[in-house]
Amino acid sequence: MNAITPNLYLGVGMHAVGAFFAATCYTPQKKVRAWSWQTYWLTQAALCWFLLPIIGAFLTIPDLFAVLREAPGSAMRNSFLLGAAYGIGGTAFGISIRYIGFSLTYAIAVGLSGVLGTLVPPLVKGTLPGVMQKPGASWVVAGIVVGTLGIAAAGWAGRLKENDLAAANNRGEFSLAKGLWLSLLAGVLSAVYSFALEAGAPIADVASAHGAGVFRGNVVYIFSNSGAFVTTAIYCLWLHARHKTIGELVGLPAGSEESWLPINFAMAAVTGLFWYGQFFFYNLGHVRLGQKFAFTSWAIHMVLLVLFSNLMGVVLREWRQCRRLTHTTIALALVVLIAAVLLLTYGNHLGEIAAS
């Protein structure tokens, strides 16, 4: 078995890369034409939740078939089922973006997922009290609290944004009521993905025994992500049957330019590739944080994701018609989120010093 040397700053850097991919993966959706939402969503999901996890594991896990033979069946099953619940959350997430935009969806859904996905797994395993007594734990807790405040500030900025758009009679599809419930559902069920990775840890341990090294977590994605794909595919195929849109995969509706079809597939492929990039770099960041505060991986990743997604919202000019107060509020939220990342990193740093 190859030992993995902890490297806190490289780990946080890998999480930052993954978070950037996650924050930008939906931007190609704006370039899709003449496709229903279910066509686009099913296409990108087939890539990021089904094909790429299998390809990624095949390329990075030595003796993959031997690993799959030796891994516990219960770990495979549990990771798949928890991933299936995450797939429901991911679908709710995608719909929520349509109603409240990138910034708010990421702030609410990912923020809630970050808190639940960080604290619940060690709480369920009974290890949280012991972890909280280790050096640096108070800074980690402070980072989680400050991150939650930053997320709340981003949510309040969204409320101000809704009022600003209403005053300008330019709401479009913006609906805080619809988007809020969808993003809350997405946040709770997206946190389940953290549990799916925990459930798949015995599979990763077998991969480590075969020399997978830092790529050990890629084998778990075969099960956690395929579970997400199944629930997503069921919903999308139901929408296709209801609206009779399955034919969009081979030809656009009458009156549409056929030249858009390859562009649509390309945009869906970029979305899927970026979303899988999130998983790929999350694993590379997680394995380098060490064992002392490994559970903070989810919080670091999620806070960075909210930070980058709000920056992306600014780049995409989602706030362009808002008042100065709204701009100030979202700017404050970004500053608080940066502070949360620094606190979490410093807490991990203290834990790393104590361990060495």
C-alpha cells in the first residue's frame, strides 16, 4: 500500500480547483438552444454521473476488476443508494438555478449541504466529540460558523435582488418562493453525497491496497455517481414521455437550426466534464488533508464553491440591475466566505502541526 503524505495547502488548492469547476459547470447551459431542460440535463448527467466515473476509475485504479471483486458488497450498495438520493438533490439544484440564478442557488443549497455534510458523518460515527478536543478544532468550528454567516449574507443579497428586479419589472423567471424550496431540498439531499463517499470508504481502502495512492477515491464514484444517474435518468425520461421531447436527441424541433444540435451536445459535454472535474479534484484534495481533520474536506470544498459561484454570478452580471445596497451585501458575503476558508485552513494547519 502506498502511503499518502498529508499536504494541507496542496489539499486546499485541489479543493479550490474542484470548486471552480463546480461553480462554472452550469454556465454552458446559457448557450443551449431549442432543447428542453430534460434533454440537456440527461445528456450532461450521462457523461458526468455515468461514463466519466467509469473511465476515470479505469485509468487511475490499478487492477480495477480485482478491486471490485474484493470490495465489500454492502459498501457498493450503500454508496449507490445514497448517491441515488443525491441525484434527486442534483436535479432540484438544476431547476432552482432557473428560478433564482447561479449565485443564490449555490449559496443556499451548497451552504446547507456544507454544514450538514461536514458535521453529520462524524456525529453519526460518534467521532465528533473526540475530534472537537483536538488542537485547531475551535478554529475549524469558527470557520464553519463564519461560512454559514457568509451563506446567510448571500441569501439576504438574493432577497434584495428580488426586490430590485421587481421594482424594475425585469424579474423574468426569477421566483424566490419556487427557487428557495428547491434549493433547500437540493441542499439536504446534496449533503447525502458526503455520506455516499463515507459509505464507499471500504472500497477505496481496497483500491489503496492495490496501489491506487491519491486516486483511491475514484473507484467510489462508480457507485455513488451511478446512483445519482439512475434517479436523474428516471425523472428526465418521465419528462420526455410527458412532453414528447425524446426526439430532440437526434433532431431539433421544426423551425430550429439543425446546426445548433452539435453545439448543444458540446455544451452538455462541457457541463458534464466540469461537474466530474469537481469530483476528481475533491478526492485529490481530501486525501491530502490527513486524518485529523479530514471531515472538514466537505466544508472547505463547499465554502469555496459558494465563493466562486458568487464571483461567477458577478462575472455573468446577474446583479447588474441591483441597488448599491444589494451590491454591498453580496460583496460583504464574499469577504465573509473568504474569511471562512482562511479559518478552516488555519484550524487544519494547527491540527497538522500537532500531528507532526
